[in-house]
Amino acid sequence: MTGFLRAAIAGVACLLGLAAGIAPSSAADYPNRPVHWLIGFAPGGPVDTVARIVSQWLAEHFGQQFVVENRTGSGGNIAAAAAIASPPDGYTLLFVAPNNAISTSLYKKLPYDFIRDTVPVANIMQLTNMLVVSNAMPVKTVQEFIDYCKANPGKVSYASSGNGTSVHMSAELFKAMTKIDMVHVPYRGSALAFPDIISDKVQLIFDNLPSALEQARGGSVRALGVTSPQRWPGVPDVPAIAETVPGFESVGFYGISAPKGTPPEIVEILNKAIGEALKDPKLVARLADIGGIPKPMTPAEFGKLVADETEKWRKVVEFAGVSVD
């Protein structure tokens, strides 16, 4: 083969790669510039906390910045839409949580189909939610809380980190299963809700464990129960709500997705890195400190988890009879 012919073939290969929107060395030297990780919730909340722990590890591992960007609003849908609209080159990722599975059925009009328009990359961990109430609430157990709500219908308000989040839907599931009447007050992240809970402007939240536990341990609020089917390993002294309300369950998952069309080689690089991160004792210990249980998965396994959770929450949305325009 002549040098000219080799150059011509290389040129065609390069053009084909560019036509597909992928530089020929995109996987070989990935990442060679900062990676942006979009988070649908406010700084200081549990999703943000986990993302920053993992992004720091990835930055050290790759020697390249992993920049956490908080795109709040619409129950995480603003961040999801922005990620999906980004070039599928591995340099824009999305932090995935139950809100992404819930939104599919909760929101009547979404500008995207999450499963169709994203590529599963990796699961990170599982996490329970925790029911915490204002210290002004005259209740100390889940049963006392249910009794109080039934005696005061429509007078109790619950906060959430946004419409369509697991924080929101945990409360709606609880309402439906206990037949109590509470008023929903959505915030742009649970960190923004706690000042109002502490001052009793809003009485409770079914928050992700990290922030709820921090507030409860500090004495700012009172913990009543966790939303996992059994007591959560990190807080064995807090009962499962299911001990009072049989069958109640809401366990969240945290992971990473990318825009559809992201090269499989880059997905594999990221998945492998997350797998290595979840074997790092220091990172695992940091996740354990906030109540997380590491759950590494292949991209296919994570995709199945997202699909299964989407169907599960569709049933919950229908059961609870809620929707958002």
C-alpha cells in the first residue's frame, strides 16, 4: 500500500469519525478537557453531596476536572433536558436519581423521553429517605404522626425537594397508604426547605437520608422513620415506616447517564472508573457516612434498573392520583 493510499484511507476514516460527531481519538484520550456533571438540585442537598464526593474521586483518577453544575428546578427536569440536548461526546453527564424515573409519568409534558434519549453509564449507590418532623409537632412515632394528621386534616404541610422527586413521591405514597390529608410545598432542593421546617412553617419532609440525618442528629428536627422496607444499616435505631405501615417502601438509586449517542467506549471508561471508585475504602467510607450503600452495575444493569424504577413509580403516581402540568 502506498503512502498516498494510506493517507487517503486515514483521511476518509477521519471524515467518517467527524461526520458521526466523534473525534477519532475521543475514547483513547478521554477525558482531555473538563467534564461537566449536571445536577438537578441545589448545592448542599444529598444529591449534590454525593455528586461532589464522586466527582472529586473521578478528577483525581483521570487528572481532569469533573465540574458539578447545579441546574435546579422542575424536579430535576431542567438538568435532564440540558444534558440530553448536549453533544453526545462524554463531556456532559447527568446525575440520575429516582426523580428521573418518576417524572416520566408524573409530568404531562416533557420535552424528552428519558429512557429513549439517554445512555445508562453507571449506578453509584442506594439510599433511603427519612421522615423528619418539626420539633414543634407533638408526635414521636409514625403512628402518633398518622393520628395527628387524621385529627388535623389539611393543616399539616410537607416540604419536598421539588415535584417528581423521591422526597415528594414518598410523601404521596404515605398519604395514599394511610389516607391522611397533607399539603405539598415544593422547594428547589431540600437544603432550602429545612429553615422552614425548623421554624415550623412547614411541618415535615421525607428527605434523602444524608441531609435529614444531619438535621436530626443536630437536634433541629425529629426523626420518625426510614422509607426502606427494613431498618437502614446506618441508622438502626430509627424504625422503618413499614413497621407501622406494612408494604411501605421508597428506596432511591443514584447513578450517571449521558446523552443518547455517547460512544460506548467512553461509557465503558466511565463505568469502569465508577467501579474502581466503589472499591476505594475512603470513598466507600464517605458514602457510608451519609447513609449510602454502594451498588456498582454494568451499563446494561443500570439501564434495567432505571426502566424497572420508571414502571414502579408509574404505578405509584397512578395510585396516588397526582400529576404536574
